[in-house]
Amino acid sequence: MTDSAPPYPTSHGLLAGRTVLVTAAAGTGIGYATAQRAVEEGATVVLSDAHERRLGEAAERLSAITAEPPLAVACDVTDEDQVQALFAAAEARHGDIDVVVCNAGLGGTADVAEMTDEQWAKVLDVTLTGTFRTNRAAVRHMYERGRGVIVNNASVLGWRAQPGQAHYAAAKAGVMALTRCLAMEAASKGVRVNAVSPSLAMHPFLAKVTTDELLEQLTTLEAFGRAAEPWEIANVIVFLASEYSSYMTGEIVSVSSQRA
């Protein structure tokens, strides 16, 4: 067991020449880590997030390692018009979109007995229906070109039970099912669709919305005795976006060290 992360990975040009669109890419979580790792692997990146200020800050930070500032488009995935505008802006700037990483999601804690319709609907709309809207826009773009890759962000809670997480777990299980079904539809069009299923990735935003006690409890479930770094999840997303996973579609890849 180790409670320290391994060295940051060396880049190998796995996404050289690709255009990668990442939703929920602001801040310091998995989305931004994915955008950074994609750039480091040679991709041109389009950033998107519902939070305009944080999105601008993320684009500025990423500019330090890109040849030119990345396109950053504010987008609330619960709004179909905004999703369409995001893809239109990405196409106008870069033409083809080779990879779409659907990272947007919303959590919360509420027992079913006390959960309101509004709490349930909000989590489902962002986490599941938002992923559906983004996947739909992505395949409409990719089908015309006969190629492309989608990587969705699910969660181990799509498989495993945790009190207070019925809405989030249901949404993430839905993301898994969406991934599998769309993969079967898209295969004949040259498009691959997979998902990652992280257990616990630590970043400041998670710490703000989760109690220290729960984080400590969840950490004890991890075999390495620590949460994943966001870039460790991003590494697997990069693999799924690359040609190294060319025969994989409809797969949900667990990125976890949780004990059985």
C-alpha cells in the first residue's frame, strides 16, 4: 500500500493531430486534467464548462502549454441550444472533432425518503440527460465523417451502492447503459464509444461538497490507501481516445483501486 501518487507520466504523442472536446473542463478536476493530458499528448483541445469565469481561468492556465490559446465555449449541458452552439463553435474553429469527452455531472447527498423531485431531476438532467445531449451532438458530427471517439465519465456508483446517492448512482448507471447501446449503433459508422468508471479522485471541488469524514471513509476502501489524482483518471481517458484502444467499444473501464 502507498499513500503517494506515482510520478507524472511522460507524453508519447498518443493524440497527435487530433481535436478533443472536453465538457466540464474548468477547475481542477478530471475534466481539466483530461484537457491538459490531451494537449500534452499532441491534441488540439476545445474546453467547455457551464462556469464562464472558471472556464476562462482554465483556458488561461492551459495556454501556458499550448501553441495558441484553446477555444473555450461556455455550455450548460442541460440546454440543447447551448450544446448545439458548442459543437458549431468547435467545428467553425477546427473542422473535424475527433474525440469528445463527456465529463459533465452533478452530485449531491440525500436519502430517498427525503429527496425531492427537484433534487432527483437536477442530478439526472445534468449527469445523464446532459451526457445524452452531448453524445447525440457528437455522433451527428462524427457519422458524417465516418470516424470518431466518445469517452463518457461514469462512476463506480453505477455498480455499487452508497447511502444518499440514489440519484447520482442511477444517473451514472444510465451513462453506462447509454454508452453500451450507443456503441452498438455507432460501430458501423466508424465511431467508438466507451466510458471510464472512477472510484475516488481527489480535487478541491470535491473537498468542498463532501465532508472530511466521508472522504476519509471512502479512502479506506481504496487498496492504495489514497484517492486517485485526477490525471490518473485522465490517463485512461487518453488511452480510450487513442488508437491503442482501437478494438474497444461499449466498454466501461473501472479506474479504481477499491477492494472487492
